[in-house]
Amino acid sequence: MLNRVNRKPVHGGIKNARRPCEVRRSQGIALIEVLVALLIFMLGVLGLVGLQASMTRAQTDSKVRADAAYLASELNGRMWSDLTNLAGYNGAGCAAQARCSEWQSKVRSSLPSGSGAVTVNASSGDVAVTISWTMPNGETHQYVTHTTVSKAAN
């Protein structure tokens, strides 16, 4: 229906009827709301990815430390079972003792850039086992344990 005075369409007598330009404006606002929601979602996903990376790094460090503690304990057990050759375990390479050199190769294969050193005081039986390793990111770590390995006096 056309208005007879200025020849414009009449909107059925409704005062607040939406015009096409108002509909376009509201669609633009909805698009902005969607973009903001996507931004918030994306930040959440990036946070989760960062958390996953730090958890993986912490888990790897923890496993290597546990392996080093196990290897040190294993060498202490080997020395307890070989008290007569205790002095042969002394030194960084401990090549004089076959059981110790076998342990050294196990340290090298189990830990990243791993190495082990043993200090034995044969008179008192005090033993210090030092295990060192370097993580792929360049961090150097060390595990040291002290114990006494000696025969009980009868």
C-alpha cells in the first residue's frame, strides 16, 4: 500500500517496524559476537596446548631422575654383593671392575648424555655415587647418593 502524499510504502500501520537497514546492522553485531567468541575459544585452546607441553616436559624430567636414582641404587646393590672387590669400583671410569663398567654402559644407554662416577673409601666403606646427564634442551643435572658398604665386624 502506498501513501498518497509522498508515495512511500506504508508498513501496515506498525510504528516500530524494522527496516532492512536495521536488520543489516543487527546481523553485523551478531558477526562481531561470533568473532569474539572464537577469539576466547582460541585463547583457551592455546592455554591447553601450553599446559600439555609443560606437563610433558615435567614428566620427562621426572622419569630421567627416577632412572638415575634406580641406577645408583643398582650399583650400591652390586657393591654389596661384591665386597671383596670394593676398591675396584673407585673412579670415574671404574674400568678395573667388570661389573662397574657394565653399569657405566647402562648409565650411558639409559640417560641422555649420561655418565657415572664412583668414589670409594676402602678403609671406611663410604661410597658416593654421582650420576650426571644433560637433557636435550641443554640443562645439566646430577644425582648424588652416599652410603656405607662394609662387612660387619664379627
